[in-house]
Amino acid sequence: MTVDEGRRRDTFPDGSGTGTDKVPGSLVAAWKARVAKNPEGTTLRFFDGALSAREVDVASDALAAAFEARGTGRGDRVGVYLQNVPQYVLVLLALWKLGATALGLNPMYRRRELRRIIDDSGAVGVVCADTDVHETLGALAGSTVRWLISTSGLDCQSRNDPRVFATTERLAPAPDGDLMALIREFEGRSPSPVKLTRDDIAFLTYTSGTTGPPKGAMNTHGNVLSVVSTCASWMGVGDGDVVFAMAPLFHITGAVVNATISLPPTPRLSWRAGSTPRSPWMPSPSTG
């Protein structure tokens, strides 16, 4: 690498340093800037389904309102107990719009492993796959969790390829509702406004527990934005580029470098999800 190449990789696309002066005040502000620039550009694609930035914004507003109606607000932790599916993105945006924190939960965790993180984090809600509702209810009994919402991997697409999905039949939703049904129910509604700062917690992620019990790591909006901006600049990511999101979104690498890197107005990415309950989520290029 030449000195000039090194300097370019240590600056933002506008030539400024990698400090925080050019970074939006929160992940929500970064997302809103993207929506404002190209609201109709394809942002999320999953097999034959697609959502524009405007549609993702409206859907996440509705979901945030649904969460708020269940008593969820600023500072609350909500578990995202999902594989890499498009709904993961909607949940993240909805929680951040409330000022709440997304708690990444490894979908391979079961019973005691899951319960320990729930108890340690004090999570008030969980979003899980409809295939995991029964077992998750048992694991959460008597915990701090007040509500459980489920979602189907069959949503956001219509191919229902049996070679890909564990089941092509829709299962009964969790007691507190189906995520996409709630988005339809609360369509047109928005959560109460929250003034976020760079010090608000965006993600709560846990270590794998290799050297002891898993430990929670708090990642602020400013923290995540700085990493996203620096990584995007260093990699030279720009409009229409693709991030092949192989890392699981419950892991901090997947959550920040694969998913959240799509949020800031510069650079821009579209999210085309090609994941299923058995395979990774893969953002791909679009017209937006």
C-alpha cells in the first residue's frame, strides 16, 4: 500500500478525518438522511420481494408504534432472536426509533443459554421465528420479558422454495402477535419522538462465553456510527455497492459491518436479503 492509499483509507469520502465531526448524531439520523436522498430506491430485497427506503421507513415506524403500545421505550432492551432475515432490519430500526436497545440473541441458543442472557440483560421483549415460539415461551417463563412476537421466514418473498425453507407452511404466531401483521395493523402510525444522542445504546451483544459466562458489551450509536463510517470509507464503499453479509446479524460483526453499514447517507448500500432460516442474509445491488 502506498502512503497516498493509506491516507485515503483513513479519511471519509469527503476527505475529512475519521473523527466524529462528519458523522450523524444517531443511527436513526443516518437512516433518515438516506431515506430523504432516495426514498424510492430499492433498499431491501429478499428472493422475489423488494422494499424501497420509504417502505422500510414506514414499516419500521409502524413496528416501533406496536412495540411502544406494549410499553417498550427508551433504554429498554429487546431480544432479536432471529436468523438473517429481512425482518431483522425492520426490528433494529424500530427499536432505535424508540431509543431502545437491540439485544442480539444467537438463534442456536436454547433453554438455559438463552435464559441466562435474558436474565442478565433484563430484556422486556423478544422477537423470534414462528418455528421457535413454543420452546422460547418455555425458556422465558418467569423472566423479565413481558411480550413475545414472532415472524415467519416466508415473509417478504413468495417463492417458498422447499429446498431452502425448513417449512413452507405458516405456523401459529406468538401470543403477542405476528410481526408483519402488527406492521399492517399500525400502518401510518409513528412512535413518540425521541431525541437520541451518540451516547444512547444501540446494540447489546454478548460474548460467546469461551472463558466464562457470556458478558454483555454496550455499543452506543456514536460507537457504531464511527465504526461504520470508518469501515465504509476504508473499503471505498459507495452508491450501488454490495455488502455480501455472510456474518450472522446477532454477532457484532454482522450487525455493524454487514447490516448497519447500509444506513449512513455516505456511502449508500441497498439491502437485498437472500437469506433463509438455513442460510446467510446477502445484501445485493439495486437501483437505489
